[in-house]
Amino acid sequence: MSLFSNSSETPLPPLPNPVPAAPALQQPAATRTPENPQHAMQLAQRMRERFSQGLVGQEQLRESLILTLIAGGHILIESVPGLAKTTAARLLASCVSGTFKRVQCTPDLMPADLIGTQVFDFASQKMITQIGPVHANIVLLDEINRSSAKTQSAMLEAMAEGATTIGGERISLPQPFMVIATQNPIEEEGTYTLPEAQMDRFMMKTIMTYPSSQQEVAMLSLLGNQSSDTMNFERDETQSITLSDVAYLRSAARSVHVSEDVKKYVVDIVSTSRGAGTRPIKGLSSLVRLGASPRASISLLRVAQAQALISGRDYVIPEDVKSHVHDVLRHRILLTFEALADGITADQVIDTIVSTVPVP
């Protein structure tokens, strides 16, 4: 049985006048209207053009950020210092004309420093609520693994619930809301490793690498044309979209049609990581101690829908699933100590899974 229901099996509700009612089994408007995917492509291209103004190379990171935003998830970025993680996050916020907050995580960072707290106002003789930096459209948690487990839990709760509770008052987070967390893989002193269950809350994990020599020269040329090394993140009307456009993209992505065969393909990939699937991999248990959860299936499907949408299609194909399968699964597949000792990576295991699972 598939984990997802086919949207084409549910009749549409009557549409308001003067638009005539749609046939009962017709696809939703976002998939029926051919200009919608084209409009989504245009919006995504405007975001890419905005990124090109301040970020040289890093196409994989750019696409992962755009897809995560459209799919309604959060992303974890792993890289060494100095690869423009903060610049990419600020560029994304300026692309969508949203608010941006950066939190530098440290061991003494408290949950109240993130979500907010209540303070006594002497003028009114009442307690007033001061919201924290998490109340923004795009929140960058720099070096999240330097914050304590208590602070990490507070942030991840806000990610899951879409709201915070301050002094018994529930405050909804602004929409769209997206967390971009970073961690440094080379410094372990003074860090608190993210638990596997909390890592699973991130829709994607992308790994940034050093730019090529040509890209680094292009970066220097870009800086040479500016009066300052600090980029201007002011909104550009010609290369930015609005928060309403983001809401449209998210709604349209959810309406992208996914066939039963593609759904089974998604589940087969995730199940194979757990030692099951239609073609179980012999000896996988000696490499993987814990496979991906059903949440991975949901994330993989949502990312595939977003990929199809910005590719100008109203339906998902297997290539959409495979395009970002590493980003979706690499932090959800836990390797055995023997595999780690042999230098085997999660990406290598994913490559084996993708090559083994039959493509519909």
C-alpha cells in the first residue's frame, strides 16, 4: 500500500462563480493550467539571477535552498568556514523579500535567546513579550552544533510546530518560515553533536565544497567591481519575488501530480536503505545500522514535486526523485562503525541503492 494517496481520486469541490465547475475527476487547477509551471520557472529563474549577483558557483547549494524553500522544509549545510554560507542565506531572504535573522550559536546560548521571553514593563506595570530572532522568514543558525542540547531542542520544536510559546502564549511564526542551519565538520572541540532524531527534522543536508580556480577568480572579479567587500542585500524589484509568490510556489508544488509508480519508487528507495525493498542489497546490514525513516519518503516526494514545478512540468518523473536523493537521505542513513572505519560514506551507500532499485 502506498504511503501517499493519489490526489486525482478525490473529486474537486465546486468552484465559485463565474468560473464553471470542474469535472469530478479532473486534476487540481495548479496541474491543469499549463501556464502555472511556466510561471514557476520564471520565478525560480529570477531567484537564480539574484543569487548570481553575490554568489559565484555553488549551483548545488543554490538549487537546494530554492527547492527546500518551495517544498516547505529546512536545510542543514555542512562546510568548512569561508564558503559564503551566510551570504547564501541572506541572498535567499532578499530573493523573497522576507525578513532575515542570523543567530551565532554558542554554548551559552539559551532557548529564550532564540524564541523570546517576557520582561516586566515598569511603565505599564505589566509583563510584556519580547519575541526572539526565530520570528523571521529566513533564520540562519550559524554553527548549530555549538549550542547546547536544550537550545537545539527549542529551535527544532519551533521548526516542527511553526510556532513558539512564550509565557504560556502561543505565537505563530511568520510564513513562509525556513531555517538554514550550518555546522563545521573540522572543529569538534566545544560542539554538541546533533542527535539523529533531530537531524531527521531537516528536509535536506547539503555539503559545500571549495570552488574551482575559475570560480574563485570570478569571485575576485565580482568583488573588484564593488566599492565594498560587503554585498548590498537590498531588494531588487527586477530580480526578487514576493512572499505571496513563495506561498503560490508552495501551493503549486503540492498540486504537482505524482503517479502511483513514482510513489512506489520513492518508497522502494527509502525501504531499501532499511534492508527491505523489492531488491534488498546483500550485506547492507554490515554497512548501515539505521536506514531512513518514513519522513524521508515524504521529504523525497516533496522535493521531487518542487523540482518538477521549477522544471516546467506538472507531473513528477523518476529523474526528479534522483536529482536530490543524496541531500534528502545522507543525514538519515547511519553507518556502522565498521563502515566508518573502512572509509565508506553515506553517499556511496545511496549510490548503490539508487543503482539497485528499478526505475519505473
